[in-house]
Amino acid sequence: MRMRKKPNMPQRTERCAAVHITAPEAYRGQWLKKLPGYRQVHLEIGCGKGKFTAETALSLPDTLLIAVERVPEALIIAMERVVRDEIPNVRFIESDASRLPELFAPGEVSRIYINFCDPWPNNGHKKRRLTHENFLRLYREVLAPGGEIHFKTDNRGLFEFSIGELTRGGFELMEVTRDLHRDGPVGVMTDYEAKFCAQGVSINRCVARLKDKSID
């Protein structure tokens, strides 16, 4: 994601300190202990401007939603949205998916959301795709038995690639659709998704449940 530089970033970030986890390694294995009152941990990889983050958290008040975003200009907008709306069950980390095992203990996460990630269409860059087998190994490490990945994209090529990777990677596929909003809007949308839906772009979605953590 490329965004213009935002003004007053240090001051704006400081105002969001209550939801910004600056040393997430210290929370590893203790997220629900350090932030009590929640039943489970959900993780969003690449939260963007936070529309999906905020609305999903509001719909799941018993869930602690940890949103990971590596672009500071997007992260600040997402944090400000959650602070403005006084949503208590969201925390943000400035990081990326490659560090997940450093931030979460094995089995600590019940669900992972991956929405509209970069498709990296060049086949030589496929290892950068967030659904590549290398990333799936990291997700399996932090997911609880029976944990789920909820994946959405407008890119059909990425979706078909991801279906294959997930199937080979120890996940059971459910709720597979290549036109999620065909009969009207379904579920919480991201900012991108709302725009695509208005344009009539088909949205691909699947849920993948972890079935065997023994696969390397």
C-alpha cells in the first residue's frame, strides 16, 4: 500500500497510545492475560485504514482483535478510527506477517483475517503472497487447533493460487465463493471491498480451517 505522508504523525500516534502496542513481543503467550475480559484472540493481517477492523470488533465484543499493519500512514488512520469510536477490543501492531511467531505463542490465535492483500501477479514474486505456503507455515504455528483463516480478494488469479496452497497446506476449505456479494452485500466490508462492490467487481472469499498441525 502506497499512501501520502501524513502530517503530525508523532502527535497523532501519541494520541492513540491506548490502542497501539509498541512492544508486542512482551505480550507473546499472554495477550488474554494482559488484556483480560475476552474469550479469544483474532488477528487481522494488513488492516489498512481499519474499516473492517472496527466493524468486526464491534460485532464480536468477546473477542480481542489484534490488527497488524506495516504502513504507518494507514495504521494511524485505523487507530484514530478505533479511538474515535471508542472500540475497546482492538489493539494495533506496526509489523508484518513474517514476525507472527515472535508476537504470538503456538495456538494463541483462533482466527486470522487476510483481506485484499497484494496479489504479486508476477510468478517470480509468488513467495511474497500472504497465502504462499511459507506464510501458511507461520499461520499454522500461531493458530489454535481448528483455527480459521478468512480470506477475501478481488483477484481471481490470487484466489485460485490460494485455494491450492491452503488445500496442500493442511487446511479444510469451507464457504468458498467467487462472487460473495452476488445477491447483495454480505458481512463486514473493507474500504476497498465497498468500492469494488459498488463497481460490480466480483469478490472471492473462503474460510480455511486448520485440520492437521503436523504438516511441515
